[in-house]
Amino acid sequence: FAVIPFYSHASSVTVFNGLNFSERNEQVQFHLGVMDLDLALLNDKPTTITDKSSDDEKSFHKSWERSNKLSLMLITFRFADKSLAGTLMAEIKTMKFDGSSSMQNHIIEMTNIAARLRTLGIWMTPSSFSSF
């Protein structure tokens, strides 16, 4: 049995683009199930723990809270990437060759930004660079 890091699961979930809810929802549910973190999806929030709560109730509450926290982290994981993608897109769209460095360095810098965008699921085609 191999342990797969949380980041690996989270990064393999399709980015929500406004049109692919069903696909993304299915992937989220699958990954949460594989990581045994779907308790919060399958069960309502447990009642508040009191002094009279049994050990089983306390254990379930703790497991549910962990599941809920990590589920939310997985679901919102790509939103941080969306912010980064916006920053990178703005950077690449406003880049101009100003002669302060070589053309080669300018192209390498643009290629590096495009590679970072690619890791976020955004592909820049050669025609995307034609106006730069």
C-alpha cells in the first residue's frame, strides 16, 4: 500500500472552469474517497461534543472535523492556482522587450512564465506570443 501525498491528489483534480462541474465533482468525490476523507460528505455534521459524549461520539466528531477540513482544502486548492494564473497571465501579456537585456533572455523569461501557466492547466500556443 503506497501513501500518495495530499498535494498529488489535489493537483490531479481538474480545474473548475464554470462548465465542468459534474466532471470536477466526480473527481473530488473520488479522490476524497481514495484518501478516506469523504466522511464529511457522507455524514451530516455531528452534534457538539459535551462532557456526556461517549468516546465513540468524540472520535467520530474528531474524524468528521478532519475530513471536513481536508475536503475543503482539496475543493479550494485550485482557487489559489487561479489567482497565480491571473498574475502570470497579466505578467506575460504586459511583457515588452525593452532592450535592457538580450532578446534570448526575454524569450527565456516568457517561456518560463508559459511553463508555469502550463503546470496550472493553461496552455499558451505560439500564436499567443505573436503580439509580444
